[in-house]
Amino acid sequence: MTSDTDVTPPTLADLAPVGAATRPPPTVGVAAATAPATAGAAAAATPPATLDARSITAWFGDRKVLDRVSLTMPAGRVTALIGPSGCGKSTFLRILNRMHELVPGAALAGAVLLDDRDLYAPERRITDARRQVGMVFQKPNPFPAMSIYDNVVAGLKLTGTRVTRARRDELVEETLTKAGLWKEVRDRLRQPGGALSGGQQQRLCIARALAVRPRVLLMDEPCSALDPTSTRRIEETIAELAPEVTIVIVTHNMQQAARVSDRCAFFLAAHGTPGVIVEHGPTAALFENPQDQRTHDYVTGRFG
Ligand SMILES: Nc1ncnc2c1ncn2[C@@H]1O[C@H](COP(=O)(O)OP(=O)(O)O)[C@@H](O)[C@H]1O
Ligand SMILES: [Mg+2]
């Protein structure tokens, strides 16, 4: 029996027409896209952006794992994605910075707009998309043998951003400060990143992500490998960063979602069906007055 109404999954080449249909005219004034990569560009303030996912459907091979998921993640706010394992939260996050397309057999439909500009527009370079939308993973992944200093600036090379030595020093101090790590490492910037504790490594990864001036920072269960003290430090960091960079965080910890997020989206994939958003809205409303019984059951710990 195939009650499946799925059409053949699109290939990545099919993405262009999907995005093109909603693509606004190119705008000027986006530093990374138009200005030469100089110290000035790296220093320029990059305001947080609104990320708008429209009707995202995702496949791995012929298996559909997300079905028409739409979500607006407002600029300068923290949006939490919650829901049981396997409902497509990480896949959704990877679609938001164009990492999904690196997975063999992966396909998607729909559109992602970064301040109304199509993230998948054919003329937009993939490195530019990833620079503007950074990612921090569940397991801290600094380059272990590389120095703390070099870890922070590693992304500049990858994105082809040239900065002067003096500016690099400034950037290292500034981003480590924002990530809440500067005081702990200022006297040992030349030591390897791998020598830090797990919580410090995660903050180093946040600093590394911030150094390329992203407009959105995606965090996939960033505290699930950390002890409670380190978790608190990361949560404080998130609160401090939010006005400057839009944050989207996946978390399994309901208290954490309630503490750190302004808005919350509840994902669910029932009985092998693709993941959908059951309900989303202001975090307090979702927790205190959910509109859907399934949201209620999840946030009160009845399943998942
Ligand atoms: N690389 C992959 N190849 C095939 N299937 C995958 C891959 N990554 C995830 N999936 C499947 O996609 C679904 C959603 O996974 P995921 O996005 O990791 O969910 P979550 O982050 O909510 O736990 C799951 O059924 C998972 O098994
Ligand atoms: Mg996940």
C-alpha cells in the first residue's frame, strides 16, 4: 500500500526555480556580498537578520523527513526548536545554513529568506550563506591541535576574509569576550584548543562562529554534552548575544527552552510520518497556554 502522495524528491538543481519564484530584487548594502573582504568589512557592524523558512520539505533519498515547515525567526531574538528525537530539528537547522545539501541523497523544497533575500538564490555563494548563518554543534568541535587564537580566526580564512594582524588581535579578544571565555584564556591564547574543558571548548566554538560576523547563529543542542555549570555559562552567553545575532537553538531541555528563548516551535513526527511544526509562538504562551494537546503533553513531560 502506498498512501504516499509524495512526488519524486527534487534534486538540488531543482532548488533554483523554487527560490527564484520568491526572490526579491537584489539589494545593495550587504557588506559581505558587495564590499571587498577587508578589515573594514570584518569590522562593520552586521545587524541581526530575520530568517524566514517557507514551506520547507526535506528528503533523505525517497524518505520525506520534513513536510511543509514554515517558521519565522525574528531578528535579534532567540527561537528554540523543541520536540522528540527524530522529528527533523537538526535537518531543519542544516537547511537554514545550506549544510543539508552536503548530505548525499538529501533534497529539499521550499525557500529560506534571510532578511527577504533568498539564501538559495543561484547568484548567492554557498560560503556567503554559511558566513551569514553560523552553526554551533552538539559536540564541541574546535581544531584540537590548533591554538585557541587560531581557532577563533579559523573561519576568516575559510570565508576568504582578509584582516590585518592588529584587527585579528582585536577580533580574538572581542569574540572571546562575547563568548564569555576571554578572562579564562587571555594568558594562554597559544595553547591548543583541545586542552580546554568541554564547556570552554564550546565557548571557543561560539567565538569562532562569531568571528566571521554571522547575522544568525544556529545551535544544535549546544549544551547536551556539558555539565550544569558550563550549561549555565552558555545560556548566559546566549542571552548576551541575542540582541546582536539572531539565535536558533535546538534543545531537549524544556527548562532551557523556557529560560533562553523568546519564541518556541514544537516539532513532531508521529508514527513515521514526516516532521511538522505542531505549534509555535511566544515561549511563555507555548509553555503556559498551549493550544494543541500534543504540545501540552510534550511540554509537561508526558512523552518524548
Ligand atoms: N544523513 C541522513 N541520512 C538519512 N536519514 C537521516 C540523516 N540524518 C537524519 N536522518 C533521518 O531524518 C529524520 C530526522 O532526523 P533529525 O533531523 O536528526 O531529527 P532530530 O534532530 O529532531 O532528532 C530521522 O528519521 C533521521 O533518521
Ligand atoms: Mg538533532
